[in-house]
Amino acid sequence: MAVRSVATQWADQRPERRSSRREPTARRSWGRRRTRHLRPRSRLLRKDTAERRLVENYLYGGRGRGLPATSRNSQVACNLRAPDWREVHLPPFQKDVYREHITTAERPIEEVEAYRQANDITVTGRDVPKPILHVNEGGFPEHICKVIEARNSGSTLSAIEAQCWPVALRGKDLVAIIQDASKGKPLAYLVPAIIHVMRQPVVLRGSGPLVLVVTATRVTALQVREIADELNAGSPIRTLYLQPGEPRQPQLKQLVDGAHICVATPGRLVSFMEECQINLRCCTYLVLDEVDRMIMMGFEKQLRIIANNIRPDRQTLVWLSSRSMDANRLIEDLTSEYVTVSIGAAAREDHKCQVQHDVIICETVEKEQKLVALFNDILREESDKAVVFVERKQAVEDIVSFLRLQGWPAVGIHGKKTAYERDYALNSLKFSKVPIMVATDVAACALAVDKVRLVVSYDYPSSASEYSRRAGYAARPDGRGVKYTFISPDETQRAKELISFLREAKQVIPPGLRMVANKIKGR
């Protein structure tokens, strides 16, 4: 009986086990049918994404195109960390490779200024060398002079080459702002790069390049490649090209063999850095071409990663067509004591020299009282006028009310004002019925008032162009215009941007602003 009862019990439980096994099997088969139903669509999505990435890799270097900036930057080179350069032995290198020609040295300063003015060249910085006007003043090797003369159709140099070559050869950091795209731009930084390589010790096999040129697109990289091949023809200098659209294996082989100059797009370069295929610790000459374009394409984080993995005492050359907030921030972080050379922008920047720029460092709660103190010190004549710029419409109303309570007549304009109210405010300031106007940047576009004595950036401007435009309202023929900018002690990044603005405007940088810019968060 005991045996039978056990067998019977086992037989009774067996169907329950089978049913328990069949139930998840049914669920899995239903899941397979569901997955099978979605599989064709997922294949199409994968195919479309692959094709899109293939095109982006070919055109832009493989990273940072077609995706939002936040998602793009969050996963870029997450495993790359900058070394602690204080613990790294850095061999010395020769930074200043310039030998000024006697003709250049004896050229009168009046002739230099006349040349710069005739060619719309504006320079700012310390100890800016005189421009080189002819090829023979550069002291270049014969084969390089032949390439220069062939490309320039003679020995006369372009404005970019004439002013940028001596700055780069002197070993100074350079920020070159070229308003119009020029074919001579790659030649302007490649010639000093080759001279820089010639004056350095011998490059060991696999030690990495001495010169790194980062370009925005593959098209620009190909243009640089063409000029570099001409300059290096018949010389022992080897050039490596890391650009999309070409096989990686030949590039890896060139890396192993060693190269003096590397021309790369940001995406392909960072990809090789992630794989530990390239060493940048021996790089002493860094060129960032079309920085403003690379920032617009979302490569700012890649540029910072690249620069942070290069020795900090390097020479850095930045080339761009226009300055923005992001570009200024990047320039201040990657360069030191740089010289700015602007080509074709002198006429548009003249107003900066006619305006005195100053900075007020204070807490937000102190702004209103500081503003009233400014008016008491500067607005002493009946014809003196002031324009205060703020960001928000409500701030316009609040400051106007505060100034009226303090005894200062003021009007305000912003986007919500009617046409009649805006015209009344503009005419009141224009005909000196009211000395002060508070405005947003958008509403101030209609402002056409001369003899403005004081311009105040109560709120920090949103871009470099806005800063310049605000300062332009204070431009006066007598040079009595004053531009003040309020900034808080904890706004370190904005202080760095403001320093670049003041440098470009040829103004003295207040020591307090330098302290704010060098302040470390948490200290």
C-alpha cells in the first residue's frame, strides 16, 4: 500500500509539473512571435542609422554630427583622462625659432602702422613683432620659399602670412580672426610649423608627432594635406593624416613608423586616442583651425580632451572667422598671453578704441546702489545720457521704478511695450527730456541716439557680438564714452570671457577681475 500510494502520488503530481513547464514556454513563444513581428522594422532602423553614420564619418570625422549636443558630449571619450603634468617629465624644446631679418628690424614703426591700416590688420597683445613683407625676410629654406612664391605668384606675401608668421615663429600663442575664408590660411600656420619641427631634437620612433593640426572637416584636411605635401617635398619631415573616409590600417602603420606633423579631424583623432594608438605628449605645436565651426558642429568637448592630453607649455594657434561666447571661453582655457590678429575687421572694431571699458565686481543685491552711484559720478551735464541693458522685461520695469524713486528720471523699452510707448521713450532720450533708458537687447535694436555718455551692462551680455554692440552706443568722437559691466565675484567663467573682450578692446584689465577669473570653485 505504501509503495502504491507513493507511485500514485507521483503520477498525480506529474501533470502539474508538465503544465508548469508549458506555461512559460507558451509565454516565450508568444514573445518570439512578437519579436518576429518587430524585427523587420528594427532592421530598417539599424540600416538607416548605419548609413547616416557612414556619411557623417566620411564628412565630419565620425563623431558629433546629427545628434543633440547633450547626448553627444555625454559619451565622448569617457575613458580619457588628462595626465597630472606636474608628475610628468617634460623634455625641453625650442619655442622661439624666429630670427628677425635686418630689413624687418629697421623698418620704421610708421611704415608698419601704415601697412597694417592699408590691409585692415588689427593686432593686440604684448611685444607683437613687425610684419614680414617679403619672402626673403623670413629666412626660410629654399624649397619652402619656392612653394610660397608659386602659391602667391611672387615674393609679396598676403596680409595673413605677413603678420601671423613672425608671431608664430616667435613662439607666442596666436588667435587669428579672419573675416573671409582665405586660401592662404593653411600656409600661414604650416610654414611656422615646419620651421618649428626643424629646430627640435630628433623624433624617436613611435614617440608621437611634434605638430598637431586639427581641422573641422575632411575637405579642410585634404586642403591642408595638399599644401603640407608641397612644403615637405624632398625633406625628411614626415606627415600623418588621420581623416575619415580612408582605411585605418595604413594610418596605424604610419603612427608606428613615426611622424613629425599630424593633420586630423576631431572625431578620428579622439577615436585613436581612446584606443591608445597615438601619443600626444611630445606635441609642442597645436593648431586648431576653424574653431568656431567645430564648436557649432559640437566638437568643443573633443577639442578640450585633445588639448588636455598635450603638454601645457605648448604653443597654441587658434584660427576662426568670428568670436562667440563659447569660442572666447575655449580660447581663454587653452591659451595663455596670446596675440590677437584680426584681418578685415579693423574698420568694424574702431569704436572699441573710442570707448573706455570698466568693470564693477559686486553682489547682485548691491547692483542697484552701484548703478545710482555711477549716475551721480558720470552724468553731470544736462546733455549726458545713459543706457542700461538688462535681460528680462520685468527687470526693465523694476529698475525704472527704482531710479525714479531715487530721483533719476528714466524710461524703459522692451518687447511688450506698444509702438507708441517705445517711440515716446526713444524720443525722450534722444531730445534729452530723460537722461536714462533701461532696455533689453532686442528692444534696443531700434535705438538711434548719439552722444551717449554711459552704457551699463547691468546683466551680462549673451554673446561677444552683444558686448560689442552695447559698447558701440558709447562711441563718441570726443572719446568720452564709458562702458561698465557688472559681474559677481563667483562668476569665474564670465570673468575669463570679459578679460578676452577687454584685451580685444585694448583696455587695461583690472586686477580684481583677474582674481575672479583665476578663482577656483570651492575655495
